[in-house]
Amino acid sequence: MALLNILNYPDKRLHKVAKPVEKVNDRIRKLVADMAETMYAAPGVGLAATQVDVHERVIVIDVSDTHEELRAFINPEIIWSSDERKIHEEGCLSVPGIYDNVERAEKVRVRALNEKGETYELDCEGLLAVCIQHEMDHLMGKVFVEYLSPLKQTRIKSKMKKLAHAM
Ligand code: NI
């Protein structure tokens, strides 16, 4: 396994739209393993392939405290979402140090492939529901700060640029 480099907002590559995975093979399984290692090391609860500059529809998520609930979502689709919405404070490994409120569906049902290439469906609520919607936005080239006001986005961009210079 290997640690992958995470792109930082406002890197333009974060806005690329990911393509569907054609075949779940050893290359994809290695990508899932490397993404999981990178997510745990960060540490974070979710990572989309877009964030490591791979533009294919692959997500890893583990919202447990014990690192025992790793799930790969390959070619994920939201097949149902609740009318009820909820505001949750989000952060992102591509926007370090920034946390803000985003409103999303409270519950969603996701259909995806696992790392064996099998289709599964999962009902998500709480942090898992927030996380899957956040990561699926990444696959569409959208970063959570784009839900915030233009003023906030400008401030965040300048903060990120200063941070990049300091490193
Ligand atoms: Ni993120």
C-alpha cells in the first residue's frame, strides 16, 4: 500500500468530473487500499478518488472510531433521498482547517459496487449520509465550500493560498 498525495482546494483538478469504473480489477482494488491508507493517515472519515487526482468514481468511507467499517463505493448512485434535510458541520481533507455548515438530505439510499465488483445497496443516515453526499460531490468536481457564500469562498481561497506558500 502507499500513501497518496491529497489535492488542496482551490486546485483546478478538484473540479474534474470522474468517469465510471469500467471493471473492478486489481488496479481498482489497489486504488481502494491506497485511498483507505491515505484517509486513515490524514486522518479523515472519507476520501474520493478525485482528491488524489484519479478521476474515476471511487470513494472510501469509514465513520467508525475503530477503523473497522471501511467501505468502498465504486460507481455509487443515490437511488433515494429523504425530503427531510439537515444541517451538519463539514470539513474536508482538501480544505484543511475549514469547517462550515452545509444542508443535505438527512437520509439517502446508495447503490454501488464493492471491491469484489458486487452490487450492494446501503441505507445511510447521520454522519454516513453526510459523508457519502460530500464524497459524491467530489466525484462531480464539487467541493463543499462551494455551498457557502461567495464572500466566504473568497476568504477560504486566500487562506488556502497563504497556507500553500507557508509549506
Ligand atoms: Ni472532502
